[in-house]
Amino acid sequence: MNKNNIFIYSLATQHENLGDLLINQQLIRWLSKIAVVVIEEKGVPQEFLYAVGGANVIKASCDPQKYSVKTLGFYLTSLVRRLAINAVVLSPGHMGGSSIKANVKRILVLLVSAYLRMRGVHTIRVGVSFGNIDFAGRLIESLSVLAFRVYCVRDENSRKKLLVFSRKECLVVPDLSFLAFEQLNSKANHGGVKDKVVFSVRGDRRYPKVNKSYEVAIYNDIPLQAAKEFSEVLCYSQVAFDVKEQRLLKSYLELNGVSARVAEEFESIDKAANLLSDAKIVISNRLHVLLPAMMLETLAVCVGDPVVDEKIFSIYQDMGLDDLIYDIENRTESFEEFMQALLLNREDIIERMNIAVQIQVNEIVALMDSIVK
């Protein structure tokens, strides 16, 4: 670590979300190899702050005029003295929305990044993916690519949403959770007979946000078809927001004669790893349930729709794992038939999945090395 390098890390994320914890923790650890990382922690609970930054975390609020990029005082002070920082890093995340409010936020980020660039401070954004985004949003983000020192999206489809003039400047960096590969893979459970299925369904995919056929497939048909094949059924949540949905799923399965239990784990990566590594198959429309399961060498099946679940579909396709996607809009066979075919070739599929994961790990490590030089 170079103590003369100071990076401000703007931590804006969900705080009861194991996926966000994993990504931010790994990125901060990586940045800490080359710089002193000061975390802009406004609105962040202390327990989440310490989980991602460690017990000796340095907080921007300790000297807001010097470090807090979310305060007016920082910019007023910067007009009369040289900035004491080298870079500002925006925390990763999925960016959707075409509202006026969303685009105003994008403009503010663009203006701040342009100002910092004029003052000799790098701005860095990694781990971005785009949901629905209108032309105005695409234009603003495309200009931001040019203002940032480094701008990375996590799938090829997101890069395609940028306007042509900025695509060459935008890197595609695999999902940052792959930086946790060694930490997670060391917990993979290779022993014993596994006869457990893990479901994890999102709590924001109900009708009318999606069509009725999606709701029935994801929350009823697929879980019921799959659950009857296993001796142990777990409804697992890695996000506090989804807990209610896992309880509803458990109740539905039990009404149909299937015994199930609920596990809620959005604070401990180690506990979540133990849950996922002990399963024979994980079935979900949550990205950061599926990717950790892959790194734990557990068969990870994505269920969903190519539009509604574009983020996951795109990452799976980038990895060459299209056959682990159950597309509820375009499949001709039942999920039970689809799953049985996967289980029949489970060992071969996991070996191929492991190779795909290792390619992503190698690629992200190389790219991160080049970014932080």
C-alpha cells in the first residue's frame, strides 16, 4: 500500500444484502493494496461499514472538508486549496430507471466527475450494469464514461446500451464478487451425499410488476416441480427485502405436501457459504445467490425471463453457461425435465462451470491489476 495515495470510496448500497456486502468488501480490499481507502459513509450503518472496511476503517466524516465528497464544504474548500486525494471510487451497482430524478442524479455525478478531473483527481466506477434506461440516461452515462478515469460495466449487454462514441472507453469487467473466489471456494463441500435443493426468489417480481405467467412459473410451478425430487428443501434469502417471499414460498410448498425450511443470511458470508455449498442444486433469480453458488462448485440454475432478468441472463451468456438458464418464456420442456437433464450430467456440467468461473476470476484479476496501476 502506498500511503501517499488516498482513495475516497463512496459507499452507497443496500445494507442488508449479502451480495452488496461481498462486492464492496472485495473491492475495498483490492483498492487497499495500493492506497489508503477513506470510506464516505454517510447513511451507512456502523456494522455494515465495519463489515466492508474492517475494524480500522477510516471514515470521511472524520474530516469532511477534506474527504467527504457528498458535502458542499468539500467543494468550497477545494476551490482555495489543493485536494489531498488521488481518486474517488463509486460503489458498484445495478442502475435502472428513466425518471427525471434518476437522470438528475446522473447529471450530478457527471458534473462532479468532470470537476474532479479538472482538479487532477481520478474518478473510478466499476461493477455497473444497466436496467431500463432511456436515451437521456444513455447519453449522460456515455458522457460520464469520458469524464471518468476508469468506467467498467459487468456485462457486454450493458456496454451495448451506451452510445457508440463511449463504448471503446468502457471496459467490461466480470462481476466483482469473483474477487472472493479463493475465500468462497475454500469452503466448498466436496464430501457426503447431497440431496438438498436451495430456492431463493426475489421479493419484487410479483404481478403487476411482471406478467402473471412469470409469477406463477417462478413462485409456484418451478419450486413445486423441483422440491419433490429432494429430501431437504431450503428457502434462502441473502437480502432482507426477500425474507417475506421465502416464507411465502415455504408456506406454499407445505400446502402442497412438501416440507421446507427458511434460512435468512445477509450478514455472514461464511454462514451463507456453508448453506450454499451443502446443496446439490441452487435455483434462483438472484444474481448474488447464483454466483457464490458457482464459486462453491454447486450447480447454479438461473430461472427467469430474458427481459425481466436481463442482468443475470447477460452474465450467464457472457460466461457461456446458457444451458444453465431456464427461460420461462421460451422453454418447451417442463422445469422438471430441464432439471433432470442437468442432474443426469451434473458432474460434467459442474466441471465446465468451474472452468467458466476460473476464466472470469483470471480475467477480473488481470483487469483489476491494470486498473490500479
